[in-house]
Amino acid sequence: MDKIKVLLVEDEPVLASIVRESLETRGFAITIAGNGVEGWASFNLNKPDVCVVDVMMPRKDGFSLVQDIRRVDDLVPVIFLTARTQTEDVLKGFEIGADDYMKKPFSMEELIVRLKALVRRKGGMRIPENIQEEINIGKSFFNYQKLQFYCDENSCNLSQREADLLQLLIQHKNHLLERKTALMKLWGDDSPFNARSMDVYITRLRKFIKGDPALEIINVRGHGYKLLESK
């Protein structure tokens, strides 16, 4: 079995060395970059299976690096490491495209568990079979394979995660899509981190459909979401 390739972007040499040693003894292949500029070069060169990125770094911070990564790869899992505890920082990380967040100091055992879970989830993501190529919803059209949503004469490009979530909402159209169901299918677990991330994606989908008066995504507090279609 091929080793899981991890890119660690961390400017604290001692911490980077500890993480490298711990992961290598568990069968991971790890590459270390000391700042965001080096991290971007290493990402393009090594094509890692998962990225672990510190937020505060010289030359280019973690948020900027992950924004660059998400422009070319929407699926590679990303875990942010941070000593900052502000809720705003956590939300910003998810908005940019992080899959998970760990606050320093952290447990190596927990990091390893999370890395394996993220890679397992990525490996299990497949385009569902027998999906209609283009779906008419409201006054709009949605093409899952092309990751596009058409409203009037406007076309929006969706990320894979946005398309997966919209597809689930359409499958449950006018009915409740339970939060846990969506989280387990798309994120692999229903942790608070993933729940916040899903809320960010719901906000993005609302922006895509706002031009269609026949469509609305509503919150059902404590339960989930409904995609409502009116005729």
C-alpha cells in the first residue's frame, strides 16, 4: 500500500521535526516547508494527499497559501494548525476551504486520526452514478458533471463540494435534509468543525440561487435544511 503523502507547512523547526518523526513512524511520507512560499512550491511539486498548514507564517501566511491551493485543487484535504483561538479565524479558515482545524498545542495521536479520516473520506468520494446530466430546478438548471448552475442566462461554476451538497438538497427537494445525513455523506463525520464548514457551503449555495425566485434554502433549526421549489 502506498504511503499517505503529507505536506506540513510549519515555521517552527522543533514542532515540524516532532511531527515528521511521529508521522514517519506511522507509515506516512512527509514533506516539510518552512513558510507559505515554500509550501506552494512543494504542493505543486509533490502533489500531497493531505496538507497540514500553520496559519501564522513569514512571507506568506497559511490563509493565503490555502487560497492558492483551492484555486487549483478543491478536493485535497487541508488541516489548519493555529495558536489563535478567535472564532473569526476558525470561520475564515473554513470559508477559504479548510477541512479541519487544530489548535496548538495538539495531540499527535489526534492529528494522526484526523489525517487518516480525511484521506479515507477523499478516497471514498466518487461521482454518483445514474445522475441526470442536467436537472431543471425552479427556473434554473444544474449540471452535476460539469459543476455548473445556470440561472437565466448566468452560469456559476461550483466546487465539487458545493455540487455534492446541492445534489443532496435536490434529492431531498421540499423535504428535510438532516444535518447529520449530509455531514456523514460528504464529510465522513458530524464533528462541530465539519458542521461549521457545511454552514459556509450552504451560504455559498444561497448566493448561487438568489437570482431564482422559485428556489430557497431554509434552515430547520436543530435539524437541517430544506431546498424549497415553488412553481
